[in-house]
Amino acid sequence: MVVVEFAYEEMKKLVDISREDMVEGLNNLGAPCEYEKETKKILAELTPNRPDWYSMEGLARALQAYYKRKKSSYKTKKSEYAVIVDNSVKNIRPYTVCAVAKGLKFNDERIVDMVLLQEKLLGTLGRKVKKFGIGIYPLEAIDFPVKYTAMKPEDIRYVPLGHGREMSANEIIKQHKKGQQYGHLISGFEKYPVFLDAKKRVMALVPVVNSAETGKVDVETQNVFVEVTGNDLNACNAALNILSCTFADMGGEIHEVSVDYGNRKIKSPDLCRKTVALSTEQANKILGTELNSKEIGGLLAKMDYEYAGGKVKVPAYRADVLGPIDVIEDIAIAYGYNNFRHTLPDFFSAGSRIDPYDSVDSIMRGMGFLEIKTFILTNREKLETVGYAGELVEILNPNNIEFTVVRPNLLADILDIFSNNKMKGLPQKYYEIGIAGSGSQRLVFGIMDKTLQLSDVRGYLQTLAKEMGAELLLEKTENKLFEEEDSCNVLINNKRMGSFGKVKKGVLDKFGLGFDIYICELVLDGKVQ
């Protein structure tokens, strides 16, 4: 739970409504709050699904739409600011998106609020900096173009914020408070990611701490450079949009930044509204209402959407809206949960067994494996890293570049899990029972440790077969994912049902992994592709 507190008088400058209406409005919107007479502050408790509310400006924006149907509008100005991304960061923290905000008026309280917003975004949307880190720098202290690259730890030296002397990267990780908190995210790599300005001054050790020379924002700062850098491009864009909209609501002017990845260039931030298709029939069916198009449009306006011709335009700061169901939920909020009529379902459904693979679950858990659940959608690039070159079921109009095809197997997904958890303790053992593109039910399990041999892992597969009452046979074969000496087909009752082997070092490098990994994938329902 995230708590945002603010003085009523300060909020009133942003949205001129009574204190009672302010409290009632936030409660109706799903941000339960109360007024403290002693401090004269309103405290709102927020769930992580609305990171755009983690600042006073975000809550004011919601109240402006709810009470006054005031539509937010954000634009970026073209600029010559540029960031160059070096290929050396590809396997560490490969993505960065940036913005410049000008004309801000900071005071001590607003700086504290910005730091709190930054920390709340990192702790929720950023998964405690695993997905991304955020850097905010005074614009005048930086010379462009800025370069995002990786350097050897011994070559990184600068004065970090909070310390009065120059330190090396390894000293920062061991001695600095932020280094002790986030250093584990990069300490396993040979090189560490950094931002350098045109004078080759270190702006920050990513995602640990800014430089005192180029990264200290104070009350004199009016213009800032913002970077959001991490492993998840969608999360990076979402966080940057929230920050950019917040700075704009503070009176700032947002300028775009060109980010050059070598093989492509992007402009960020993108504050255009995205479009989601929604029909009145779909909304009424799910809500049990009889709203017409005009009424739905009015309710959506209270939630800062635009609606016309069956199309909903979603504000750039809404990181939580993935499809029409999220929009329909906001229609329900605007309509008011207390206004829905209580009815009983007009149908009956008998209970039945859902999961026919409970015994497999029990066996895997009994052997000490942790269950994971991943998406059935993935992308071609990820599948190519595990050597898949077959036909794919492709999404014609994907909303997200990360989810463009239906996965043909579960191999890339479990490697992703190992990659996201590589800084955790060893050994790591995961399994998943999930559906692949053919509609087949599959089991994948894997083990990661500093060093592993075939004999260390084969016993788990033998135990699984024995508990299932099946006859197991391993047949040596060639597989693009596995090392030649440790690559096998798995035969269950003399029928090929999967593959098993040690993941090649080249594949591990693409996922940023430096430990041995064995993986086994089995078809549970006989539908072998």
C-alpha cells in the first residue's frame, strides 16, 4: 500500500473544491482517504494499480476530471537533445527513455514530493528497481549528447550524491547507502552501466546513484533532464510518461529527447493518447447496465478519457490500462458501485475439476521446485534466442511489441524468469505447467547453479517419471538450445515427449546469465509439435 499525503490548502490551488468533496471524490475514485485535523493534511492510501496517483498532481488531475470533466492535455516540444545508447549495455540494462522539462519552480517541499514520487514508482512499477531506475539531473549541468554505455568498474570514478569525496564504482556499491541497496543488480557483470555527458563526466552509476556534479537538483533548478533506464521498455515508458505529465502539471514545458540505439532511433516521451476499441454492447453486457453511447461518454469523461465512435482514447499517464476491460472498470467507478442493482445470476453452473495435472504439481513441489506462471504471448526475437525457427501464430494488431506471437513452447519464458532472478540465491529451481501455441499442455522445469552436471539434474526427471508410473529413456540428439554433449530427447513409454539438456553459453549470454542451467520440457497431453 502506497500512502500519499498533502495539505488541503496546497491541493486546493490545483483543484478548487471543498475539503469534503475532495475526500468524497477520492474515496469514490478508489483512493480511500481521510482528513487529519492535527496536521491539516489529507492522507490517501493507494494500491499499486494507479501509479499516476503517487503525487499530489496526479490526484488533482483525477479530481479535475471527476468533478469538472476537465480533460488533461500534454504535448512535447521538438528539441535537439540526444542520447546515444552503446551496444555494451545490451545484456545488462538495455533500455533507456528520456525527457527534458523546463520552467519548473522547485521549493524544498516540491523536491521532497518529487523524490517520494520517484521512490514510489521504483518500488511498485519498477519492482524495487529490478525493472528500471530513474535519474533526474539539472539540465544546465549536462553537456549533450549524453551517452549510455558500460565501463569496467575500476574505470568509473566520480563523487556520488551524499558523499564528499570521489569514489570508484566498487567503493560506491560497498560503502554508499544506495550502492548497498541496489548494487546487487549490476555487481555480477564485468562492466557497469553509466551515463556520460559530452565531456565524458559520469552522470550516474545506473541504477545506483547520481553524480554530485551533474545530478543534484535543488531549489535553484528550473530545467531538468530525466532518464528511466532498465530491462523492461514498456515499464520504462510508463514511468517516464507519469513523470513527464507530473512535471507538466507543475507548470513545466516538456521537450522530447532523441534516443539512438544504433539500429533505430526513438523519440521520448510519447504523450499521445492510445486508442482502445469499446462498444456499448460490450460495456453493458459486463456491467449489467443499459447505458447508451452518450451516457458512456459522459462517464468516461469523468475518468479523463475521450470517447467517440466506439473508440476510447486513453491518457498517456495511465500505465494500468491494457484493454477494454480496464476501461469498463473505470466506467463502473464513474457510475458508482452503490448505484448498481443487486441481482442474482440467471444461470447455474455445476462445479467440476479444473486442473487435471495436480499430481504433476505435487511431484514438482515435492522436489523443491517453485511454480511460475508466464504469458502465453511472446515475441519472435525472444524465441530466436532459444533457437526456434518454426512457424508461429502471429497477432495482427498487437498493442505491445513484447507480445506479438503465441509461444510454441515454454523454454524462453523460463530463461526469462532465471534472468529476472539471477541476483537471488543459488541454486534456483523453477517449473511451469502451461499451454503452448498448439494448444498442448506442457511442463517445463529448470535448475540454475554455479556449476551443474547432467548427473546432478537427471535424477529429478527420473523421479518425475517414476512417480507418474512411466518408463523413461533419454536419447542423445542435437538441439540449438543445448550443449552438444548434454542434449537429449525425452522418451516416455517409448514415445518422444520432450527435450532435456544444458543451455548453451551463447544463449545464456543473450539473457545476461552467467551460471549453468539445465532445462527439461515435456508434453503432458501427447500433442507433440
